[in-house]
Amino acid sequence: MEQPEDLQSIIVVDDDECVRETLEIALAGVGHSLRATERGSEALQWLDEEPCHLLIMDLKMPEIDGPALYKQVLARWPVAAPRALFVSGYADLGPYHDDPMVRGVPVLFKPFTLSDLFSAVHQALASSSSPRGSHPSTCLVLLAD
């Protein structure tokens, strides 16, 4: 049985511990099942074990940035990849915005309120389309400094 739209599994990938903890507290506090890591490789391992509905990724990280991680997810799970929402502290997304693999992913710019975050999550979960057109899951990607 599928979970209701407002109770989804989420993976957070962010190298900033404060951001990870804040997202964990906020999103788990409204009922989402959440896992958080600072490493994209760990998120890929988790996705191998069990798919998620939302994937929250930092734009710039030491090991692998959010867009590169999401491209790996799309390559490994072309039909069942989770959706994505990027969150960024940068006004100019530069080359990420021009990349056809990730340019359709919505971006939530920082600073944002909890209301903005919850709204973005709700919209991503409720979306019937995805950047590649047929992903049944939803992925929330948070891009932070």
C-alpha cells in the first residue's frame, strides 16, 4: 500500500551538518521517514536497498555535487528514479541550469522558511511529471552553500 502524499520517504544529502539536522527535524516532525548523510555514495547505497520518494541534495559538496549525484540516480534507475528539488543559497546556478539532465528540477532558494520548504515538498510529491517524464517517485534535492 502506498503512503499518503504527506508521509513519504526522504533522503537528505548535504555536507553541512546543520542543514542536515534542520531538515531531519523539520521533515520528520511532520511525519516523513528520513535518512540523512553527507556522502552521495551512501545515498546511492541506500537507494540500492530501498527507493525513496524524495531526495534532498546540496548543490555543492566535496565528494559529488547534487546535480552529478542526481544524474547518477537517473542513469541507474531510468524509470524508477525519485524526483528532485534543488535548494540553493546561490542566485546563479550557472552550468547546472543549462544541463538538460537537471534543468527541469525545481529550485528552492535559501534562505527559505519552513512554510516554503513544506510547500516545495508538497508540490514535488504532488507533481505528476518529472524532469525525465516518467519517474513514479519524488526526489527533493536541497542545494546549500
